[in-house]
Amino acid sequence: MSDVLEKLAATLEQRKSADPETSYVASLYRQGLNKILEKVGEEATEVILAAKDMRGEQGRGELIAEVADLWFHSMVMLSHLDVDISEVSDCLGKRMGISGIDEKSGRNNQ
């Protein structure tokens, strides 16, 4: 899985210099952070609705597709902000084996 995300991150980085007329990602970069954040919010809402309405295999496929869209647009946001996907992976890795309750309370004390 991480190989797919790493390849996508590299592609997103390449799209920074692409023609916005021929690249959806380049057009998002050109429109700026607010447009990218709008897309992240829109996709998050669609994930919530797909999860709430999930029934059977068709619903499962719709949920998976919406989560993929959310991950994609979140990665566009990270790329636009020059945050490497490995920073997110490292953060998740540090949380492995720690209770979610303990991890969250540790963040509140920082």
C-alpha cells in the first residue's frame, strides 16, 4: 500500500510544474490552498455520507471510492504545503502500540 502512496506523492510533486490546462492537479495547485481545502472538505463529507448509506457490495465500492478521493485530495493538500507523505507515515508509526486514549492525552499536554 505505501508503495502506491509513494508513487502518487511523486506524481503529485511532478504535477507542480505541469500545465493546468491539461492536469487536474496542476489546476488545483494554480487555484491555491483554499480550493484544495474545499475539495478535501467536499470529499470528507462524501465519505461520511457513503459510510452512513453503505449497504451491500455496491455501497462498499462507493465508500472505497470516496475514501480514495479523500486520500487523494488530502495528498494534494500536503504536496501543495510541501509536507512529505512520509511525515504522516512516521507520525502514524509512532502511534503504533500506544493506546488511542494515551496518545490523545499526550497531545493535549504538549
